[in-house]
Amino acid sequence: MAVIWNAKSALQILQQCQPITDFKSATDYLLAHLNTYQLLSLYQELFPVEWEKSQSELYSEDGNHSSKELEFISLVSEHLFPIDDMIVEGAYEERLYQIPVSPQGVDWQDHEEGIDALRSGWQILLPLSHSGRWWLESVAGDDGESWYEGTFGYSFKDIAPPEQADFKLLKRLAFRAASPINALPTALTILDLETGNIWLDQVIYYESYWNRNFESKPWTIEAINSLTIEWKKATQLLNKADELIDWIESDPNTNFSHILALWNLTLQLK
């Protein structure tokens, strides 16, 4: 770890000293300072140009993140991978001892708006995904099927359930198809939270927007590099899926019929 030291910073460190009265206060004190040194060291290593130009204070007198630490957190969110806006805002009053990995996939099952939170291009694909079909048939019950047929004109009798489809065969057939229909398997894995990507596969249960539990990683260079790589992969998958959704919505009746033909072909060749 690089040494961050000058007369001004030394004075700031002395100002941070506080009475240690019990084990908890000692632990809190050490954890807070370790967190500070982790963030400042990572700032120097990952954003050396911004570090040299920055005039922000290195240390905080109240135990919260210093302006330099908050600057680093914002740079990570802007250039490497997303950190939830509410978490960044909350970091002004509460320390981020871990990197929060907030879900960036298609949120609908636990969203307060439910299916209404989805674009119509995603909605029409629901019966082809395991989670979507299950939700429409089990959670929504008869209303789910009637809603789908009334909205898109297809009965579930027209769409074989995903349990009957050969997903590996679907991937091979889709690979031979023209873009963007070749992104169908990707879109379905996003709906089912089965991409294998940490940014896209999380399930978050929360009572409100303010009360959520994200997966987290330590503030280390290895974790940051890994999350950065995974975020790049996630954006590629999301971009492919978005192209498919845009295409479906441009002419839902015609374009979904092409998807359904590909879907049914997997059953015939199975």
C-alpha cells in the first residue's frame, strides 16, 4: 500500500483519534481506518491521473468517508461498474465497507409494479422462460393466461412450455439465424437469471427501495478487476437482448411469429 503522508495529513490523522472505551469501539475504529486506507490506495492505483489532480481532503474528522474517498467511489461507478445511486448518496453518511453489487438485469418478479415494469417485448417472451411461465401459470393463475392471450393474442396451447424445449438445440438453431433473433437464448437466460453473470443473476427481496440486501465483494484490486470484467460481459448480453426486444416491439405480431416458429422447431427436431 502506498504511503500517504505529509504534515497536513498527519494533523488530520491526529484529529481523528478518539477514546477507545471497549472492544466494539476499538474494532469500529480499526475497521474504519482500514477502509479509508483501502479506498485511498485503490484510488491511487486505479485512477492515478485523477488522484494527482484532486484537491479533495484525504481524511474525514467525523469517521465518515472523506471527500477523497467519495470521489473514488464515484469514479468507480462512472468508469468501471455501476454502484447504485442511492448507495452512493448514502455513502456520505454511512461507510461502504464492501463493494455493493446491485442487480442490473431484468427486474420484474420482485418489482412493485410486477409485469407492468417490463417492456412489452419482454412480456411477450415470458411463456418461453421457466420463471415467466411459472409466474403466469402459478402465481397469476387463470388471470395470467387470460392476460397474456388478451394482450398478445396467443394461448398457452400455442406455446410449448420451456420444459419441453431443448435449450441446447435452441442455442444452435438461433446461432444460425439472423440478428437479432439469434439473441433469443440470451434473452431467456436473462429472464431466468441463468446467465452466470453476477450482475444479471441476483434475486433481491426487499420491503422497500431503501431496504435491500445486495451481494457484496471486498475492496481489493482483484475483486474490482473481476467485477469490471463481469460488467463488460453483462453490458454485451444486455445490448444483444435490447436489440431483440426493440425488434420484437417494431412489429410484435410478425416478429414473435418468427420466434415461435424457431421455438417449435426445437420440439420437432428434439
